Amino acid sequence: MLFFARRGDFEIINMTNVLPENIRQQIDEWIVKYPPEQRQSAVLSALTIVQNNNNGWLTEELMDAVAEYLNMPRIAVYEVATFYTMYDLKPVGRHKIGLCTNVSCMLMGCEKIAKHLKKRLGVEFGETTADGKFTLKEVECLGACASAPVVHMGDHYYENLTPEKIDEILDGLK
Amino acid sequence: MIEIEIDGKTFQAEPGSMIIEVADKVGIPIPRFCYHKKLSIAANCRMCLVEVEKAPKPMPACATPVTPGMKILTCSQKAREAQKSVMEFLLINHPLDCPICDQGGECELQDVSLGYGKGISRFTEGKRSVKDDDLGPLIATEMTRCIQCTRCVRFEQEVAGFRELGATGRGENMEITTFIKHSISHEMSGNIIDLCPVGALTSKPYRFSARAWELDQVEAVAPHDCIGSNIYVHKRVQEVMRVVPRENETLNETWLSDRDRYAYTAVNSPARLHKPMIKVNNVWQETDWATALEFVADGLQKVLTQYGPKQIGAFAAPSATTEEHYLLQKLMRTLGINSVDHRLHQTDVSDQKYAPLYPSLGIKIEELELQDTILLIGSNIQREQPIAGHRIRKATLRGAQVLSINAVDYPVNFNLAEKIITAPDHFNLNLAGIAKALSAQSKADLPTQILDLLKEIQPSAIEQKFAAQLSSGEKKLILLGAVAQNHPEAATLRALAQLIGTLSSAKVGCLTEGANSAGAWLAGAVPHRGPAGAALPESGLAMNTGLGASLRAYFLLGIEPEFDAANPAAAVASLNKAEFVVACSPFKTDGLLQYTHAILPIAAFTETSGTYVNAEGRWQSFNAAVAAPGEARPGWKVLRVLGNQLNLADFDYVTSEQVRDELRVLVDAAVFPLPNPHPKGDGIGKRAEGKGIMRITEWPIYSIDNMVRQSQPLQDSATNEPTAVYMNEKLAKDLQLQDGAMVKVIQGSAQAELPLMVDARIAAGCVWIPAGRPETATLGAAFGSVEIIM
Ligand code: SF4
Ligand code: FES
Ligand code: FES
């Protein structure tokens, strides 16, 4: 289906398929927290919900659907999704390891942790292990500088890390 | 007003204004990249740092409001050091290869780095490079040069109201991009080229064709819509290199529509006609002016003596200059020919004798944004008059309520408070409903025969809502767009608009097509009036009637009826039958070669002097920027010499100014009775006989005149809707037709084969078909019933 050129070459989205009812309901819970004309404020939560429902990463179609649902320009959603390191635009492993390499963590030796992780997993930053278990990411300050170096995985922060502690954590994961 | 001090001098300043605004006003230079007076303040480049007394750190002049007694130093040591450091940071990643950059010589970064940059860079690290986006045929990108000032993004967000570019990524990975593959489609997109302070966004057609210092600029007026945007034509010797906006706060501000910016690319089109051509014994030959003019004069004389003046029609483009319109009608009327017209697409002109001196906007263009309530009738305003659309967007951002009645739910970059999307033959009923709803509360004195017409009308809920909106607000405006003016019941719609205007104390205005409808009316290029509204002994035929009336001879000025006529099939049939057809045209086209007997090469808008009168009635004269190519000559000169050739008296003008001044005297002296506020409007509230599927026609933004049709970059732009038959899903289903299928459009004996596009925005039971395209040039009337078959 083609629309007037105002839509440019934008593909039209089938909302019911891309954002199923239960997902929309979850997003709605966030939308009501903001004044009606600031629907867009729910974009971070909406992207998180949609990403969690899609094995941890966002497709263009999903971002477009969020844009349409929140009534905002598509590019504005891409901006958010590319700005924050917690969103992924490529398929990821079961566990995302987000290692902070910002100032405090750097001072507290995140280099060492990075080296260890890369060696143990056999991947560079931004890559996923061949078995699809881990994705290693470099992220910005996690706001936990007091207990640097820090890693972020799912809903958890792992703090005051050492290579040994990392091994312990990874060994404990399925 | 408060008092502040900049660099030791005292100035008065508006409280709350930023330091940079005050400095700009008094001419104290402060370097800047992200700041632009028409955009919101981002304060992200930090180039404008200045020292403010008592402030511990340098302050950004663009984001620091003035306070009473503030002392500002723009070139103290502290300020200079800060500015130089920022410059050094900005140049870390920016390429230092100005000689191979298109912006070189007119680059803000280049200029500022000359003043604030170091001769030698302290950075030895590699520079970042950024992949380029393909933004389409109008804008070239070199994103490695971007300094992330975000002017382009803010323009799209705030002015264009439609975001296609954004800043993705973060920190040093931030990029300005569309992110996905996407050609820019906004009709004012080219402005980001002017805004971009560096060579990241440049004009694709102009790219690498000239250096800024080789160019001369000539003031001119844009020739495509009734705004009369001010432009500069940039030329190198005798070649037009580009067109850029000339700031005029009361018209186009600092902006320009893409149509006005890029249409110049047609000037050097391979279709340009360089020599007069005549058809002798059915063979075309190039010739000199003397032979051609003699040929034309003889041809016209012959028809005149044989069949009389009623068998000749002279039809001009609404974008011809006032001087051309005036001379054309003077020439024809001296010969007794009254069928002179410029209303290309209009078919119902039955109320023309009630018309005012010229169709006007009713207010000034800059006042558009001050309106509280605006009713748009059949207007695709953003595409028809992009600058007017922009002003209306500004009005809505201030809180104005915009109502729209249209046959297509055109996407607009402003909020519509209410809309009615319906078949064109319903406009009349909807407007009557609104009038009726208003008449219940209005105290306006209405003639009883008008009230009688409304007696039977029962306003619907949505019509009541429109009426309620129109009753509130102080400044109210009703605007008739192209679909309303080209509508088969345009006279009734005009009468109803007037009626609603009276009932709601709203002004009524017209967004006329072409650049110079007002000028054409004033000059007398209408069949029932001479210059300045003078009475004619007898009325001639209007354009649509005349072009379909199989006259013996036609004189066409700047039009191509197969694309421009309201009924191309009928017009072309007439022209093919005619004994003598002359066209004055900058282009040699297949159509003209087929049905004319002589083509006189005339100048394009950059090559002639003249005057345009915009929709608010403002006369704007301009000079030729360059000479016309080959033997092409300005239209007014051709008409003048033709007048001489025909031995007509008073055709001895030396300059176009003389022509203009002759008309100006008449216009200034004209005592013109105000139009009857309520023309008869017999059709009010009556549903026109219409059966089956109704056609809606628009001359899309890049199909409206011969210039834009010849501009390849505009033709290739994503702003252009593909040629097709557009209808909503229900109609496609009812007709059992598939999206994308080739279908036949039949209008009596006229037909065309076009792809079908399902589009939810088209009113129920209607098809939208663009005119001005080769694929639809064989079709008939722009409105009315059509048949669609597989
Ligand atoms: S492309 Fe130009 S206007 Fe846009 S952010 Fe970069 S430098 Fe600024
Ligand atoms: S720098 Fe790593 S958490 Fe703040
Ligand atoms: S111009 Fe002031 S920060 Fe950019």
C-alpha cells in the first residue's frame, strides 16, 4: 500500500501484528503516567518493553511501531534507541554484559575486566559469542561510580568487580 | 528597555533578549554556529562564548539573557581564549580541505576559523569520518563535515514540522542522518542547505559548479505561487547558477520553498527553444524574428478578416508577468478580440462580473499567523503555497484553530481542529450547513432570498462544530484553495464562503494559483474586463470555454494545454482543429510542435524584467538577471514588437517599466465599486447532478507550470506523488480492483491507463488523479464523474 509522498518511502505498519494487544497494554501503563500531550515521554519504557518481548533487541519495524503508537516522528525514536546503550539494534545473546568504561570505572581498572571478559568469551565489544549465550557491550557511566568497576546485566548491577568475581558470575549463568 | 554595555559602549536592550540578539542588532560580531534567529536556542556549539562581568566563566551569548547593567566583553582576553579553544575543539574532527569542499568561500566555519583558529593543529589523532546519506536529488551530503550544530534538525522540527533527519548515536559517534534509507520529501527541505554552517548539506544541482566569489546576485521574485517570495538569482557571467532566498520578513522570512529554489534548473533544460520556429507546408523550420513575426501577424490577420475577432482566443499563464498580461490584452483588444484569460484551471466563472478588482488574500501574508480561526476550503496549502502553509503552522503553534473541508485528507504539518473529508460535490452542502448553523445565532442582516436558499438545510453535527469554532476567536479567515477555485461549482462555493464570512465576521481570501493572478486581473487578462476593471463592450470567452470551443485561432502565452488546461482532451482537440495556433514559450515541447503553427521563444523568469502582484496586492518589479539564450526574448518585448508588426497604435514601449507605469496609473485611478457581498448563489444547498465515481484533480506541486515540469531535480524529488489513480480501499474493493493494477480511466471519449493506488486519504467514492503529467494529458474534465475499469 502506497501513500502520498508526504510519507516519503516510509513503509506502512500493521500495528496489530507488530504491537500486539498485551504489549500495548504494558505501554499504556507508562503513557498514563504523563500528561496526555506528552505521550512521547513513554518512549524509553515502550522501547524497553518491546525489546524485552523480542529477545532483547529492536527491529526497525518495532521502532516504527513505537513511533506511531506514541505519535512521534520515526527518526526521534531512532535517536533514542541509538543514544542509550541499553537498546540493541542487532540480535543479541541470552545475556548482555554491559561493562562501564567511563571515567570512574576506568580509574578503578575496568581495562582489566574488559581484557578478561574478551579473552574468556572470545569476542570484542559489540559482539556475541558463537553459542549465542553472551553479548559483550561497552557502556557509559551506570551511575554506580562509588562501586566501580561495574557491569550491568539485565536488571542487575555487579559491582566492585575483579576478574575472579566475573568468572564466578558467568559460571553461575545458564 | 534596559541598559547594557557591550565592549564599553552602552545600548538599550529588550529585557529577556539574549546577548547575541542585542549584539547582532547593533552590529557587534560574535562568532556562532548553532544559533539562528529563526530557530530555538540549542547552545551546543559554544562558539559564542563572551565574558560577562562578575560571571566566573565565559557565557554563551546565544543563551544568556541580558540583565540591567550587564557588562559584556566580546573580545577580552578571557573571551578570546574561550573562543579560540572552542574553535580548536571544533576543528579536531572537521576536515581541513576547504579547497575541495563545495561550501568553500561561503562557509561559516571557514570564516570563523580564519579569525579564531590556529595556523597549526595540535592534534595528531585520526579524524572521524561519517557515511553519507542519500537525501534525494535536491540535497547533497558530506556528513564528515558536520559539526553537529543541529540547525537542520531544529529546522525540521520547528519550522518544517516534519522530521526526516535526526541526531543518532552519542558523543563522538553522534551523526546527523535519516538513519534508514529515505529521500527527503518536505517541500521546504532546501532551507537546511542555507542553515548548515558548513559543507555537510549543500545543493545537489549546484554542487561543484561554481565558487561563491565568482557569482553576482540579482534581486528577483519567485514565479510559482501567489506569495511572491523574494529571491536572489546567483549568476556567473550570463549563466544562472542557483537561486537562494532573499530575506523579507513580511513574505518568506528567511525561507524558500524547494519549488522556488530549484525551478531555475529548467532554465538550461535541453528543451529550451533558442530560435523562432514556424510551420510552413507542415514542415517545422527555424527562422529569424522578422520572418516569424510577419508569419504570426499574417496568420492572425487572416483569421481575423475571414472569421472575425470572436474566433480568436488568447490565453496566458497565471505566472506570466503583469506587463505580459497587459500587453497581450492590449494587443488583442485593439484587434477586437475579447477572449483573453489567465484562469488556467478554473471552469466555473459564472460569478465573474461580481468579482472584486483582483482576487486577494484579504489580509497581508504576515498576518496569516495572527489569525485565531482559519477555515480552509479545498486547499492543499502546504503544497500549493508552502510559505502560506508555514505561516498557518505558526498560527496554530500560537493556538489558532484550523478547520478544513477537502476532498483529500492531505497530511499537514499543523493541527486541524476539525475536518470534513468529502466528495467535491458535497462541499456546497457542507458549507450551506455551516452557514445555516451560523445564521441561527448571527445578527448579520441577510437578504431574504439567501435565507430562503438555506431554509431546507439541516446542519449536521460536524457542521455545527465548524460553526461553533467560527463563532469564537477574534481574527477569522476563510481561504479558498485550488480545489475550491477549480471546482465545477466554484461560484457557489465563493458565494457560500462570502456568506459564512458575513455570518461569522470572518475575512474571505483566495489562494490563487500561479505567481500573478492578481496582476493578470489588474492588467485585464480576463474576458469580461479591461485593465483596472474597465468595462468591455462585450465579454469574450473564458479560458476553459475558449480552449474547448474549437476557435479558428489561438494565441498561447506560456501554457501547454495538454498539461495546463482544465480539460486537456477538449483543449487539444480544439487546438488540433484550429487554423492558426501561436505559442510563446521558453520550451520546445512535443505538444506545441503538434498543434501550433509558430513557436516564439520567450525568456524564462530569470531572463526578463517584469512585475508580479502577489495575493495581498503587493507589486514587486524585478530585472532580468541574465540574457535569454540564443534569440529568445522577454515576452513583453515579443508582444510589443508584434503590436508594431500589426501596425497597432501606442505600442512604442522601450522598457517594461513604461508598460507597468501605464497600467499603474489606470489602477491607481480606478474607482471600483466594492463587489456585491452576496452574489446570487443559486446553487446554494443544491446537490449537483453527479453520478458514479467523482474525479478530484490537483496540479501537484511540481506539475503546475512549464518551468517546474522541465526541472529534472524537482521531477525526481520524493515530494512528487507518483502518477496514478488514487482511491480508498472500499472503492477499490467495490470495483474489485487490486492495489497496483493497471486500470483504465474513462471520461466520455477521453481515457488514460494508469496504475491504481489504494490510499486511505481520498474521500469516499472519489478518485484523485494528478494533472500536468504526460500520463494524464489525454483525460477530460478535472472534476465530475469518471468510469474506472480494469
Ligand atoms: S548537517 Fe550542517 S546543519 Fe546539520 S547539524 Fe551538521 S553542521 Fe549543523
Ligand atoms: S563511570 Fe562507571 S559507573 Fe560511573
Ligand atoms: S551559538 Fe551559542 S552556543 Fe552555539
